[in-house]
Amino acid sequence: MILLTRKADFSAAHFYWNPALSDEENQRIFGKCANRNGHGHNYTLEVTVAGEIDPISGFVVDLKLLKDILEREVVSVYDHRHLNIEVPEFADTIPTTENIAIAIWRRLEGKIPHARLHRVRVYEMPDLFADFYGEA
Amino acid sequence: MKAHLSRRYHLSASHRLHSELYTAEQNRETFGKCNNPHGHGHNYIVEITVSGQVDPATGMVVNLGDLDGFAQEKLLARFDHTNLNLDPAFRDLVPTTENLTIVVQQIFSGFSHARLERVAIEETGNNSFELMSV
């Protein structure tokens, strides 16, 4: 078994707000991120898959195919979008880095042939990132 | 859903690798340039990984303000722009980055808002050290 990681970038706007909480609680918990006019980041996505090396091609998964899947399933939906407003899974879920990693896992699960999704890592910025391993 | 969150903190500090158990010659042999009596320094990057259930109300494993506040008080205020050899933790311990990683793991074991999974420290861009929680 070998792990293979592919990166992709997307830039998006978001804000953190839980409508079940008061304005004061939202401000206290989310601080600057609660500004409902939104703000944005250059996100970096790292998708790691696990699989066996095909003896003929020497690949775990064709990188071009993986790149196309990331583009189709994630980047084309998230890039240069407002996550809260334009991406359906964040209509009722706060687009924190943790939740973005979980949402991307759900978008990719079962879509990558010949390999198993191992980890989704999302960098909100170089010094902050979340990992999701598909754990309950 | 369980997720991991990692945060990187930057701290600059000086140190000298020197053991009282070695002779001067053994210290020079073992630690080389790092045994320079006047010390030298690095821009360390401390990467802290914590895990936990994503809180449905906040979408977070841990409130970043809590983690940053803890790091500021317990890590950065203590070590940033200091001489590591003068810290009580290194009175009898050579301040290698291996030992710094152990000390930082002990510090963050006291962070109560999420489970500490991993401490990794880059001493330079070319070497790094990590400890996984058991």
C-alpha cells in the first residue's frame, strides 16, 4: 500500500455565523470571522489516497485523472465563490476549515477509482489547517 | 465527526548544545558548531495538532482563540526571543530540538479543550522533529 497526495488551490469567501446563537455569542465565539460581509482566503487542498501500485502502469491512480476529479468535484464548485451563499453544503453548516475538510471528503468519497480516500487536508492559510480521515 | 486541526507557531530563540557530562573536547566533537560557547539561534516553527469532535454549534474542533491564547501564554511568552539554555526546563537537559519537542509536548498536554495528537518542530527548513501522543 502506498499513499499519494495531490494538491489543488481555491480562493473563496466565507464568514462564521450560527443563527441559533445571539449576536453577542456569535461575536464572542467567532470574533472577526463573524463579520457577515464575509472575508476570504487562498485555500490549499491536499487529497491523499491509498492504494496498490498497478504493475503495468506503475501508478496508484492516474494523476491526471485525480487532478480532473478534484477540479470537477471541488475546485469548480468552490473557487472564487462565497462558500456560505453559493455552495449548498454550507447553507446550514458553518464553513470552518474542519467542515470544509469534511465536505470535500463527502464530495470525493467513492469518486476515485482504484484507490481509497485516506486524508483530506485543507489549509486556510499556511499556519492553519484541518485534516479529516473519514472518522465518525 | 472527528477532525484534526493543526496550527503553526513561530518562535525565535538561541541555544547552545553542551553537556556537563562531556569533556570540552567531547562537547566539541559531538555538537560541532552548535557547541559555540556564545550560542546561536533559529527561527523555530512549532506545529501543534489537536483532535476532537467538530462541535455542531461552532463547526470547530477547538476555538482557535483558546489554542492561540494558550500558545501565547505557555509557549511564546516563555520561549520566543529567549535563550533556551536559561529556561528551567533546560537546566540539566541539552536544548536540542528533540528535547524542545518533548518539553512542548508536556506543555500542550495541559491544554484541556481538545486532545493533543502531535507536536512537530522545525528547527530549520531542513530538519524537523515530531512526537505523536500515545
